[in-house]
Amino acid sequence: MKTRTLTIGIGFLITLIATLGMTDPDGITSTQDQTAEIQTSKIEYIHKTMEIDGQKYKWTIIIPPSAEKGGPGILFLHGRGSGGQDGKNHLEVGLPQAIESDPEVWPFIIIAPQKNSAGDWDFHESAVMKMLNEAIEEEYIDPDNIGITGLSQGGHGSLLFASLHPDRFSAVAPVCGYAHVAFDKEGNQTPFPSIPDYLSATAEIAKKISDIPIWLFHGDEDSVVPAISSRIMNQKLESMDADVKYTEFPGVDHNSWDPAYAKKELGKWFSKHLQN
């Protein structure tokens, strides 16, 4: 693994256009499904349900043994294959599994929503922010020390939510993310935008998050979301003198979340920027 800066040329953009195909408000009520589930790892899981305008969402608060209630928090957004309403799939890939493997690296309260459709996180932004606000109101997390991360669709969601709420998030770490809306509200793949439109979408997000520390991750052999997506975002942020890092994993396909969340340095990076 190594961190590197890559220069984007028109050939890369043509490759992106040709290959970036993703295969893979307001009445509100909220309930807590069970007080807490404590597994053998001593990680505490608080499972909750929220209903917004007739739509039901499951979400989970994860409390590692090294975390302190009322301290720093991280919002984790899962990928396309982990959606639904079972309250479990969103905990089986990415950051939640990294916490199970090495909880001491992650001294943060994790807010993990499960979106109820295959559409991009764009269509669940209102629900997620209400979950985050509830976690703040119940004093699980410090409102001034919140990070955000996610993988694939969640990588896109991390970029999007940070751009929509730059004052809410203190650090953002998208894993194999992208700038455009790839799936509509029903979960159907959308037509890929033109090169100017894609670059415009990237620039718009980059401008809004340029004051937030950001660490991008991608596998250089990603066959689902080509690494060009993160390379372009990294280049644009660097041109704005943003506090940005980019790590590209050689020989890694779409599951770059495994090496990304296994990096102890990422937990330390969040600790630095979340004042933990």
C-alpha cells in the first residue's frame, strides 16, 4: 500500500466514461428495538428504528469499549449491497467489521444507518441527518466532533453529506466513492454524465468540502467504481490547497474497504481531527 498523487489526463477521463458502471419532509417517529446487545467482544450495539413519512429505517449505534458516550462520533454509510430493513446487513461489511477485529483502534461512537432502498444516499439524506440529530440529542456523540466515512455508495454519500453539511463534519474518509448520482431513487442505474458534467459535479463537491480534512481511498484495479473517480477528486482538492490525502491500493479491486479500515493510521487520523 502506498499513498500517491496522480495526474489526470483526458485518457483517464475517457476510461472513466467507458467503464464507470456500478454493478453492484416530515412526520417522524423513532423507537429503540432493544436496549442494548452486548457481544462477546464487549462492543455494545443499540438497534433503533425510525419512521419518516411512512418510510421505516433501521439504524444502529455502535459503542466500542474504547469509546466514551458523549465523545467523538463517526457516521458510517454502507454500500449498495447492505441496504434493506433487517437491521443487520449494514454491520457486516466495512467499518463495523474493522471495529470487531480491532476495537481499540476506533475510540468513537459509530452511527450506522441502513438505507431501505438501492438508490444512492442522496435520497436518504433527510432521514440520516435526523438519526444523527437524535444521537446528539440523546448525548451519544459530541456535535462538534463528528467524522463521516463510507464505502462505494457510502463513499459517494460521505462526499455528498460532507458537502451539504460542511459545518457538521470535522473529517471525511470516502472509500471507493464517486461524485455523480449513479442510482436513482428506485435503485435503477442512471446514465453516466458527460465529461464536463462529471467534472462539474466533482468540482462542486470539492469546493464545499475543501476546508475539511479528507482522506480518499481506492483500489487501483476497481472494476465497479474505477479509481479515476478518486484521482479526479484528489486532484481537484489539491488544486484548492485542501488538507487531502489519497491512498490507492495496488492490485485491489472494489473491496478497498478491507485494507482501508484495517489501517490503524486511519483511526489515529480521525482521532487527530476529532480532538479525541
